[in-house]
Amino acid sequence: MPEESTEDLISQFQSFQQQLQTIIIQKESLKLQSIEIERSVEELNKTEQKTAYKISGQIMINKPVEELKKELEETKENIGLKVKSLEKTEERINNKLKELQSKLKERIK
């Protein structure tokens, strides 16, 4: 019976590692999106134009610069919230991995 339990622990450990990798990839992707948004807002701040184009699906839409900046800031804020949520999940998974690692070390001894 202890063999199965150890195998279960190893399986859980591997599963948590995969989840952690997925979360890290998602978090990095969101951070890159946030950087792109910051650059877009910077460009909109530099322009003297009253309108700019936004790509939406297969079309480009002409919108007021201020409206575009507002949309981008809201998107950036939402991304920030998602990143924080992923960081909390990442922390929980890291704690679980440490716990499982300790249990596995005890079993291997």
C-alpha cells in the first residue's frame, strides 16, 4: 500500500508542476500584453490627431483618441487583476509543491 501512496504523491506533484508552468506562461503573456498597451497609450499621448484607428477583428475602426486611451487603460487594469489572481494561484501551488516535496523526501528516506 505505501507504494501506491508514494506514486499518488508523485502524480500530484507532477500535476501541480504542470499547473504551475501553465500559470507562469499565462502570467508572462498577460505582462507582455500590458507592455504593448503601455506603448500604445504612449503613442496616443504623443499624437496631435483627434482620432486614431483600432483593429477589431477583420476591420479597422476610427475612434477618438481619448476613447481609445480609456479603453486601453481599462484593459490594462483588467490584465493587472488577472495577473494578481494568477500570482495568488502560483503562490498556492508553490506551497503545495513544497508540502508534497517534503512528504516525498520523507518517504524516500
